Amino acid sequence: MIETKEQIREGKRPFQSEVSGAFFWLCAFFFVYCARPEDWTPGLSYIPLAKITSILALLAMLSSVGRTRRGLRDLPPEGRCLLVLMALLVPSALLSPVWKGGALNHTLDFAKVAVAWILIFLLVTNFERLKKLLFVQAASVAVIAIVSVVKGHGAPRLEGVLGGIYSNPNDLAFAIVLSLPFCLAFLLQARGLPRKAIWLVAILAMATALFLTASRAGFIDLIIAGSVCLWHFGVKGKRPQLLVATAVVGVILLAVAGGRLKERFFAMSGNINSSLDQSAYGSYEERQALMVSAVKGMAHYPILGVGVHNFVTYSQRWKEVHNSYLQIGVEGGIPALGLYLLFFWYGFRNLRRLRKKRDLDTQTVLLVGGLHSSLVGFVVGALFSPEAYQFFPYFAVAQTSALWAMVREQEAETSPPVKLSSVSGVNWRADEGRSASKPSPVSR
């Protein structure tokens, strides 16, 4: 039976229903990681949702092997880089000069991202599934932004309003920046005024929460990622109204919610008017000292580093180095840093290949632009934040890999068969002009 292009796009294949349960648990893991419902929903804090969904996702990955159109042998180079990186972090923990047990526990916790990564590549074999995953992430972070603004209206910089990965205002700002491009992509492709209004409210809430965090790194990251996003959606997408609306909203938010942020930027120059300014300036100086300490740690332990999350103890300052590249370099070693950089380089290569395609539909173009903006936001924000172990950028690379694989598979399945022509009683291959009387490599 020949499958139509619509069937390929929507994933209407027999094997799709067989792994629908595995995809459900992948979405559940995404939701729990991104939305952190146990941190703001009464009663859920007693249920280890993260452990439950990660275990079920692992079982789903094991049950999916051999039942999907892609197998483990089909893992792209970036997936192999991630697995080798995980393999390096284990001996790094076991041979840590600081704290072996703590490093091993953190490494095993970080290894969840490899399970999610493989599941994304194995299960996301059609465009609709990719949209669902991106929707879960975008909607979850939007909800987190709304909850943070509502619950933390009196908390300085929204610090400690939620637990887990959102307890630190810089981490909250980072997650918002990485998810905003997807919200904008969904806004632009939404049909009907109610859906557009919902996404618009989500974007405004996320931007407001980011300004309230007063995160300098988050703001710089927003400017860079936002510029890339507006280039894709506003300039290349020929939506000048988007550029004007963004400028107006940005000015309003900066005036209404950006007071604390402006003060923290002024404090970097030594212009100190309050105890909070003093704290901001001290933070700036401390981050410089932490970076110097991280470079020294890389020089002392260049091969395996000091172990995941052990830099806080090694530095004797009890704080993370605010640079993801130095963080992975000092804690995992220089080889781990090389794999880390190579992993994200492959993600950008996938996007570069996708952007060269001229036959992509509008929805795919929007998501490619969103993924590109998110990854650019990460590589820039990683210069100012300790985000080496945050899952969002790894998810983005997995989604680029799945999307590129989908495009290649669709091209292979919809390409026309080779036509044969007969000339003087001899069959010739129309595309190569060679006699078909000789057996081809395929037939042999």
C-alpha cells in the first residue's frame, strides 16, 4: 500500500498505535519536568512525580526498542555524543577528588535526560507528535510564569517562590527565554481569536515574570534570542506588525516591571544606592572570582574534572560558576566539555540543513525558527548561567534531530520510483544511462 504525504505527516501507520503508550509517558515526563506541579499544587508534594514518570519513561524506552521505525542503531551523532558524555561523567564521579557519592547521585539524576532524548528520537516520527511535545513545554513554562507572578508578588526577584529548577530567579528566567519562541510560534499559527488571545496572555505573563526576576543574564539572553526570533518570524516571515508590537510591549514592560532590573545593571558599574545594589555588585565580583576558580580547577583536573555539582565544594565559595561551559569543563573534564560543545554544534547543523529546505510548510518553518531561537538563546545564556544540566536545551537538540529525520524519511517515501526506458531492445536506467541488463547493487 502506498502511503500519501498526509498520512506520512500525521503518522497514520500501524506501528504508531503500538508505541502510543510510550509517547504518553514521554509527554508525562515532559509535563512534570517543565510544569513542576508538585511545587505549586497542594498535596502533590508528597508524591514523587519526577521519579515515577522517569521510571515509566525508562520502561517505555525499553519496550519501544525494535517497535518503532527508528532503532538505537539509527541514533544520530549528537545522540551518540550525549551517551558518551554520560559515560564519561560516571568515572568522573567515581574518581572525584571532592565527593564521590554526591557526584554519582547527581550524575544518575542527570542521566534522565539521555532516556528522554532517546525516546524523543525513537517516538517523534511525525509532525503532530513534535508539536505536542513543544506544546507541553511552552504551556507548562507559561503556567509556571503565571503562578510565579501570582504567588511571588511580594518576593524579591521571585526567589524561592517555587522549588526545584525554578527556585533560583536566574534559572526561572533562563527557562522562560528558552520557551518563549515556541509560544510565539504557536501564537502565529493559532486559528481563531480565542486561541491567539490565550497564547498572547501566556507570552505577556512570561515576559513579566522574566522582568520581575531582575536577572541580568536572563535579560541579555532575551535580547539575543528575541532578536533571532523576530528575524525568523518578523523579517523573513514578512510580519512587520510583529516587530512594532514587540517594541511597544518591551518598552511598557521595562517601565512597569523593570525597575529592579535597571538597578542591578547600574550596580555593575559601582553605582550603589541601596543594600540590594550592594548585593548585586557583590554578586558581579563573586562571579568573576568563581570563573577564575573554575579555570584553575580545569587545569588541576583536566581529564575527569571534580564530579557533577562538586564545584560548589571545590571552590569553597558554595556557589555554582555562572558559565555553563566552565561548569561542565571543571566538573566533567575537558573531554566532556568537547563533547558538550560538539553535541550542540550538531543541533545547529540540523537546523542549518532544515533552513535550506525550500519545500517546508508554514508550520514547520515556524517551529524551525522557534528551535533555532531557543538554541541561540541557550548558547548565549550559557555564558552567564550555570545551566549545563538543565534539560531544556537537550530537549531542543533532540527535537531538531527528530525533525530532520522526519524530513529525510518523508523525502525518501514520497520520491518517485526510478523510470526505465527501452532503447533498441535494451533496458536503460533513465537517470544514469547505464544498461539495466547488469544487476544493480540493490538487486544483488
